Amino acid sequence: MNQANENSTLSTHDAEDDERNRDIKIYINGDLLHREEAKVSVYDAGFMLGDGMWEGMRLYDGKWAFFEEHMDRFFESCKAVSLEVGMDRAGILDALTRTAEANDMTTDVHCRLMLTRGVKDKPFQHPSLSRSGPTLVIIMEHSRPSLPRPIRPATVPHLRGLPMTQDPKLNSHSKLNCILACIAAEKAGADEALMLDVHGFVNTTNACNFFIVRKGEIWTSSGDYCLGGITRGNVLEIARAHGVPCLERNFSLTDVYGAQEAFVTGTFAGVAPVGVIDGRTIGTGEHGPMVTQLQSWYRELLDQECP
């Protein structure tokens, strides 16, 4: 199991080590190949230019959690960038099922579904040079989150941008902005980066949607500059269903530093507490009562989704 001491850094994607992942099979355009043999062309648009879309999903008890919601986002993103998927939702589900069966996977599985514009004739950016058809890759791993303490983000200068540059609502392969934010946070000794929007309001971390709790209310960003997180939406829905006021609004770092609790949400880690931001302890710095309750409600929702 991955271990972290008081001073080591974490990631919301930290997982327990699993030896079975050394022997997995990966799906590439209908073929299932051992991870050591799974390759894509250096001319592939995804490798060459980051030209593609992806989804991260979880398999619980033989069912993909919130599959339809993930497919809504995936197909909408592909349409926005004129990327032909090459199959419908049933085809995607069949590919996922084949990959899971080939790896004897049924639960506590994380999947990265990746689609690129395909192999290019020449090493240039114009989309018309990708003439092979799309490249679909599915990587599945046995994966249980391992977060021994609340995460500690740091605010970084890298912003969540405007939709006319690269729309942050697209789950694209082009993640350099978030990678630079992650690097800045790591160099500051933090676990993840807390990113602001173009107006200076708090938005997301480099990998997850971000929330604070103030006087019994849950606050998260307006959603204008962040990915439409599936877990984000589910957490807001279940909290409101239990009578917790939830606000999607602009707020500043001052609001964050004075919050009673903070947490992040994502497909991999679910609901994860935040303890320290920019050297300021949030609340007690430990699991707060709201986060504990939300984790319980989210687990119940997963049990309903994947009975």
C-alpha cells in the first residue's frame, strides 16, 4: 500500500499498489494487447498534438458508475471539436466489457478511455491530415484510492482559461495548463494546485472540483471555467436532496481561508477532504463533519448506482 508521512506529498489519484496491474491487457482499436505490447504510432494526433478527448470511469460490482453521464460529456466534447467517435454508446460499452473480461476485472477498477483523431499522414497540425480514422484506447487498472490524510493544495499563478482559448469544459488530451499548475504546486511542497479563474475567483484544483463549507452551506465555483465534473454534480444533487444549501458562485481566497471545511471531488477519489491551503489550516485540518457526511451519502449513491 502507498504510504505518506506527515511531510510527504499526496495526489488525489494515489492508489494502493496492486501487482495485477503489471499484467493487464489494453484495448487499442478492437485489439487487446499486453501492456508491454500496447503501442500507438508516433504519428498519432494524440501523441503528436494532444488532439483527443478522454473519460475516467470507475467499475463497481460489474457496473460502470454513471456511464450515461460520462457518455453525455464524452460525445458532446467530441462533437465540439469535430472528432468522430466511430461507434455509438453501445459500441463503447461493448469495448469496455471486453476489456474488463479480458482482465478478469469486476470491481474497484479505474478506466481511462481515450480517443484521438488518429494517425496523421504528415507531422503537422491540420486535422485533415488524420486519415486513418480515430484511435480508441482503453486502459483499466485494479485501483483503490489511498489517501491517508487530507490533501494540502497551494494556489498557483496558472489560471483556468476562457472558452475562446481552450474551453476548460472539454476533457481534452491537451492538459499542459493543468500540468504546469501541478508542477508549480509540487515545487511549493503542496499536494495539488488550487487554480483561480480569469477574474481571480477560486475555481478548481489541477485535477478535481473544489468546494468549501461556510456556516452550514456548501460553496463551489460558478462552473463557468471548470470541467462539468460528474462527481461534482452528484455531490451537489445529493447534498441538496438532504436539505444542505449548495451555492454555485464566485468566491475568493479570503472565503477559502475562513471556511470551516474544504474538499474536492473526482471520479477516482470521490469526496476527499482538504486540510491546509497556502499554509492556512482549514477548520481543524482534519475530516470535518460535512465531509464525513458527504462521503457517506456518496457511498450510498454508488451502492444504488451499482447494486
